[in-house]
Amino acid sequence: VSAPANVCVVIPAAGLGERLGLDQPKAFVAINNWSLLSLTIRRVLDIARVGHLIVAVPADFKTEALEHIDRAMRDANKKIPFDVVVGGETRTQSVKNSLLALDQLDSFVLVHDAARPFVPQSVFESVIGKLDNGAKVVIPVIPVSDTIKTVNEKSEVINTLDRTQLRAVQTPQGFAREVLSEIYATTDLKPTTDDAGLAEIAGINVSTVAGSVESFKVTTPFDLEMATNFMNRK
Ligand code: C5P
């Protein structure tokens, strides 16, 4: 029996979070004195298989990022090797920059948004489990509860999509390392809103596992309020 594959988690945290309307990058916004970044790293540290962490942050935030990583590691009482890299203008570029810090030993790479601090451990485990079983790309998804329609540039309805076929896509998105490196190595890299989008463009099969409503992404001021309530629950 061979040893389980090493897992590296990449955390894109270089977004400016303009939709949040605050004066600092989203990942550095705090709830109860904990930044979204430190909360997210704290969750990641609970996953025993994760042996390497790469965090992409805005250019001026490298030093500050070290404090947030250190805080999460002290709270978890666990230290793992990590790298802090400078992100890019798009999420896609931030992930691409992160991949330069990959180690030869990182067999699986999970890309997880800093803006999803409450992702349950079970979602990480499902993604890793599917990679263990040979899947090359795995994403967590949830059914959509709203009806979704497409509109034209005048916001008039074009049509209604079949909800039974729709899924909302979350992170962590898991990859066999060589597959992720390959899809990000293309010269005409198109910015996509998630990493698996690049795999689809490359014609690679993408598997799904059950995501979680707890893994919601903090995007708007209302999300931040929800996140605060969620953290203070019980
Ligand atoms: O903006 P959005 O919520 O889709 O961003 C998702 C994640 O990607 C966030 O954690 C954000 O910090 C990160 N991101 C990044 N670099 C960018 C844009 C977004 O690392 N240029």
C-alpha cells in the first residue's frame, strides 16, 4: 500500500473585494477580530492530509499575511510549510502565480477561496477522497434554489434554464497536480471565475461532490453580516 498523496491548498486572497465596499482587501476584512483569511486557514489546518499551503495576496499585504497565517497556526497548534505570493489582476492570474510555489511532492492541489471561511471539513474530505479514487478534477456543488433566467443587455428575459440541471459551484476545487499545472500553462490563459472552467476548456472531465450551504462566499455587505451571525451562532 503506497502512502497517501500529499495535498497542497492554494488560497487566492488577492481580490480587492470592491463589492464589499470596504477600504481593505476582502480577505483581510475581520469578523469578531478574525480576518476571513485567518478563519479560512484555520479551517484548512484541521485537514490532516494538507501538508503545504500557498496564499496569494495583494502586493502590499505580504507582511500582513504572515501575521494572519501565524495566528491561524498558533490557534490550531499546528505548523505546516507555507508560501506567500503576490496575486494578479484576476483570480486566474493569482492562482497562476501561486502555482510557481508548488513543491514536487504536492500530488493533489486544492484551490480554495479565502472568501469561503466556513467550508466544512467534510467537503475537503469528499474532494480529496474523489482524487484518491483517480478523478483528475473535482468540484463541490450545491443545487440552486432560485429559478435562473438569462437576460439581454436591456435586462429583458431571454429564457429560463432547466433548474434540475443547474448547480452552484464552490471551492475547494481539487486537481491532480500535473493537470492543474497543464491547464494554467496555456499561453492564451482566459480569466475564468473558477479553476475547473479551464479544465472544461481543455476538454478534461470534471467530477462533482456535494458542497455545503455553510461554504457560502462572502461577497456583499449582507454576506458579511450573515458571516458574523454564523460565527456567533449557538
Ligand atoms: O471576487 P471573488 O469573490 O470571486 O473572489 C474569489 C476569491 O479569489 C477571493 O478569495 C479573492 O481574494 C480571490 N481573488 C484573487 N485575485 C484576484 C481576484 C480575486 O486572489 N485578482
